[in-house]
Amino acid sequence: MTTPHQATPAAAKKKLPPGALKAYIASLTGTSLEYYDFAIYSVASALVFPKIFFPVGDEFVGLLLSFSTFAVGYLARPIGGILFGRLGDRIGRKHVLVTTLLMIGIATVLIGALPDYTVIGIAAPIILVLLRLAQGIGVGGEWGGAVLLSSEFGDAHKRGFWSSAAQIGPPAGNLMANGVLAVLAATLSTEAFLSWGWRVAFLASAVLVVFGLLIRLKLDETPVFKAILAHGEQPKAPIKEVFTKEPRALVAAALSRVGPDVLYSLFTVFVAVYATKELGMTTSNVLAAILIGSAFQLVLIPAAGALTDRINRRLVYGIAAVGTAVYGPLFFLMVQGKSVLMLTLGVVIGLALHAFMYGPQAAYITEQFPPRLRYAGSSLAYTLAGVIGGAIAPLVFTALYAASGSWLLIAVYLAVASVVTVVGLALGRDPQTEEEERLLQDARA
């Protein structure tokens, strides 16, 4: 579906509200820094934590326990979505985003300083779970605000591109995290990396958080939220309203996320286990493949978002979801030769498919809700989907692989997740900008 207005570049520039570019950069950098924190935990949960926090003797049991703490971060996201989603629609986007950045950054630094099991025993994994919980709550409140920050400053008819700023955050953070871990793994012995090297990546988060805070503290509130305030239309109980007035929108938005979440977990978390255990590759090989795939995503995500401003958003999203179901078995067949090149190519293609769902995802989810309920509705959909998508995916992948010794069930699981996403897209609606434009026009008047 072509957008109803195709402005010239000059006209589009005139229509761009002041601060739009600054908001785009702030959204991108803030989520990149926060997902750096989240991503180093994801990688460490596969490669480090089973050895130093869960030394139970059985390698797969330790891995399952470690992935359980990984899942805690997703399970905690709805708490952040409820808490910060409500505040975001009540008091504004900016203040919430500063709080979430601090919460994730502090938790990550403390993980880097946490003594392992040999030093403090059972207290180590318990504290690790609590810190992971704080990370998850912060991320649960972060995403909705970051998306609205860039999209509500930008052109509503080009929301696919403007809202993609927050979507670039995960691959950018993943790129930084895997880059740091790859350098550490390549320059340190296995003993040194497991002893203290991995901690460097976590402690470095302190510097990144300070940088992110400097950017966010200088931001203004979004024009849309200012218009809502001017009309006195901020909701008293946004969470309740989302469940009572927008149930279909909530279900559609949440289901649309399941496939991309499962796909991302496969190619950024479980692939590390499969490639090292089954294919006999090194940690550096796997991290390099993820690094290259994430680099491609930096370009593909905003490109996919922009594409869906010109072509029906649900159509592009749906084609990528169907492609994911088909690609699952193809990937595993590609890597059976144990070629590092084929692994890298396979990860790049997998993350490219993810980009064509994840790029327009933020716009699609926010478009399901009216402006006054956007923060709460988007945050709830995003975080609730994470519980049935990304949270359990590494656990399910590991359990299926351990039980069958084959990749076939993993490919089936990925296909089912893709079908769930297609159902969510079928239930959703296309962009409707009339209410937002009315709010802005009335506020200017």
C-alpha cells in the first residue's frame, strides 16, 4: 500500500518537526547502550555462566540453568512494561527513559563485579538472577519510550523509518557486545577469559551509560505527548484501558513479535551452542559470524522500516515471517559441512530475515494503539510477547536438541513461531494517523 502523500525531499524537510534528528539519534544510541548490556548477558549465558555460576557436573544441566536466568530477563519485562508503560502515558516519555537507562546500567556493572560460585556459593546464582531481573524490568520499560521518542518527533506517514531508530539498538548493542567479547576471547586464554576477562565487558557498561545519560537528559518531550497534555487527554489508568478497550490490538501486536523473537534467539544465542558442541567450531568463529550478521542489520533494519512506508507494512512483515519458516531447515542443512564460511553466511541470512520483521515491527505495534495509550499498549505487547517468544526460546532449543540430538524439532519450533506471527499480522490494522494529526493541529492552534 503506497502512502497517500509522496512529498519531495525539500517539502519533507520542511514538515520535519524540530528535534526529530536529535530524537532519532537519542533513541538509537540509548537503546544500543542498553542492548549492549542485555546482549553481553545473552552471550555469557551460553559460554561463561554455566561454568562459573552453575558448575553442576552435567554440561547440559548447567546450560539449562544458565538459560533459565537468561529467561528471567524476558519474564521480568512485563513488569517493566506495566510499571513504566503507565508512567510513560501519564508523565511523559523522557523521564521514564532516563530511569530505565540507569536501572539496566547499574545492574550490568554489578553483574561484572559479582563473585562466582567458588567464592560465595549458592548466593552467586541467586544474586545473578536478581540482577537479571532488574535488567529485564528496565528493558521492558525502555523499548516503548524509545520507539515513541523517535516516531513522535518524525513524520507520522513515515513511521516505519523513524521508529526503526529503537530497532537498530539491539543489533548495534549486539555488535558492540560480541565485538568486545570476541576481542577478549581471542586475546586471552580460556582460563583468563573465564576467570576475569568476561567481566571487562560488563564493567565497561558504566562508561556507556554515562554517555547515554548525557544525550537523554538534553531531550525535550515529544510533540505528541505535549499535545495530549494540552488537551488534558492523558489516561488515568492506561493499563486498564488497554486491556478493556484495545484487547484485539494488544493480541495482534503481541503475536506479531513471537516469530522475530524466536528467530533472533536462534541466531544470537543458541547458534553459539550448536556451532561449538555439534559442529566443533571455536567461540571466536561463532562470535565473528554473529558480529557480521549484526553489522548487516544496522543497514537492513532502517531500510526495511522505510520500505514499509511505501509498501503495505503487514505484507512485508508477513513475507519475512513465511521466509523464516522456510529458512529454518535450510540453515541447518547449510552448516552440516562444518564450514565457517557457510555458518557465517547462514547467520547473515537469518538475521537479514529478522531485520525485515524487526525493522517495521515498532511502527506496526505502536500503530495498533491510539496516541494516549501508546506507551502502555506498546510496552505491554512487546513485553508479553517476549515471555512466550524470546524468554523460552533458548530453553526450548536446548531441550529439543538434548532430547532428539537433531535440529529437526528446532526447525519445526521456528516454523510454528512464524505462523503465530502471521496470525498476529492478520488480526492487526494498517496505519491510521487521523487522531494524531488532529491532536497536533489543535495543539498548534
